Amino acid sequence: MAGERAAFVIKTCGLRSNEAVDAAILSGADAIGFMLAPSKRQVTIAEAVAMRRAAASGRTTLPSFVAVTVNPTDAE
């Protein structure tokens, strides 16, 4: 109903390509997570930034983007 909040939020995580990010956006994901922590889906910060920039190209609205980390340092 108009003006009501959704009962849930969808976050897609562990994406590693521009195509996967685009598919998540087109599918209606509310948030996209990049795995910066050690994982088989891990990407570098530079790769995550590049995918975020590519996703923004030609779009006026985007989902939230989040970083999944484990014990990040203050500098990170």
C-alpha cells in the first residue's frame, strides 16, 4: 500500500562482475554487498569501486552498496 514500508529488505552479496551487479539492480535488490573479507567471492576495494561506478553509469537511482569485512583496521 502507498506510504507503507516493505516488510523486508533484499541484499545480494558476493557479486564479482558488472553483469551480476546489473542483474541484481534490475531484479530489485535494495542493497548490494561486496565481499572484502577473505572468501572465494572476495574482491579488492578497487574492484568494488569500479563495479559501483559502472552500476551508476546511466542510472539516476541505485540500491545501497555495502562492504562485508572481518576485523577491519581503522585505516580500512
